[in-house]
Amino acid sequence: MSFKLKIKRWVSNKAEECKKVSPLYSFALDRKLTFFEKMRVKFHLMTCNACTSYVTNLNFMHDVFHTQELQIEEEKLHATLSDEAKERLKNKLKS
């Protein structure tokens, strides 16, 4: 076993569980993380491929939604429903 793999396994054994660290990924989008929080996240992401993928997807969705929000505010994107969709919603709400 290579030295790099041994280090990764050691770090993996010492890292926190995903469910304890994952809320920090969302918090990082809304506020600046403390130094300790950043270290927890970096330490965990060094060994967890699932969380690395999750963070990548979370950042992508955040960027997409932020871009759409800006376009709506600048009136470059109009979010409206077709008349047919409005009618279907009305009918569903009535039933």
C-alpha cells in the first residue's frame, strides 16, 4: 500500500461523519465559515467522494438559481405559466 493511500485511510478514520459536516456546505453559501468550520469541511472532503460530489452539485444549483434570480430581477427572464397550465392548476385546486 502506498504512503498516500495510508494517509488517506488514516484521515478517513479520523474525519467526522457526513451528517455532522454536511450542513456546513449549505451554510457556506450563505455566510462565511469560521476557520474551524472550514478545516472540518476540508478535512472531510479529502476522503469523502460522496460529499465532494454533493458539494459540486450544490454549488452548481446555487449558481443556476442565482443566475435565474438576477435575470428575473433584470426582467430578462419572464416566469409565467401558459393559459393551459393555469387552467390545470385551477382545476386541481378546486378538486
